[in-house]
Amino acid sequence: MNTRSSSILFAFALAVAAAAPLAAQDGGPQLDKLTLPDGFSIEVYAPDVPNARQLSLSPDGTLFVSTRRLGNVYAVRDDDGDQKADRVLTLDSGLNMPNGVAFRDGDLYVAEVNRVLRYDDIEAHLEAPPEPVVVNDEFPSDRAHGWKFIAFGPDGRLYVPVGAPCNVCDHE
């Protein structure tokens, strides 16, 4: 990942993390309330991506964004290189809390509460995404602690967390 891509991803991640607790009455982030180190600045990269949760940046610059509450997965493109989102495409909707996204070898992986999906060769199909392939659908369907932030490890394996279905479990 080059420095420009890393900077964009870092800035967007920081804005996403900061926006939730600093949301104004109208739902917009209050970026002026953030204290940044000298030499840093912050601005909204993609205002048309509500409820962003996890980000994954492809080598070609497509930023994939999951949402938890809305059930959508987006692709964000900066086509002219001005470090502002030019297009926001909805890749899928109506998913079961698609909290996690990971990109590897041209494919996008999306983690819902109870399954992981794969969208093959996604960047060639941003305008008309393919039907996803179910990678695994044997995860618990409990929504409590069911959010899955996913990532590929250095060993090439996809890591998927499984949370306990309760805070203090006392199952028979």
C-alpha cells in the first residue's frame, strides 16, 4: 500500500471513529471539536457513507466500507485523484449487520453475524456486483456480540471473531 493510500485510509478511519461520538443534532460530524497534532488536518472524505464501521482499501484505490445498522456495503472511488470521494456505490443491501470487510486477491469478503460472503473480482463489477459466494454460514446467529471485524493474517488466512452470546452466560 503506498503512502497516499495509507494516508487516505488513515484519515477516513479517523473521521469514522471520531464522527460517532461527535455527531451533531443533524447527524453530521463535528470535526471542529477534535484536537489534532500540529501538521494534521481532518475532513470528511465521503459524506454519503452513513454508519461506516470497517474499511478495506484495495491496491487500486477502491475503499470498501461496511455498515452495521443499515445492512449495506459500499465501494467508494476517488476517480480523479483529488483525495475526495467521487462515487459511492452500494454493493449490497439488506444484509444481517455486515460489520466486517476485507479485500484480498481481487475479492471482497463481508462478514455478517452468522456468515461470511465473498464477492469475486469485485472491482470489475462495482456497477453490477455479482451474487456473493457463501464462504461459511455456520457461525452463531446471536446478534449480541455478533459483530465481526475481519482481516487476513500474514499466513493468508481470514480471521473471523466469534463473540459470546451474552455478558454472563449460564447455559445448561
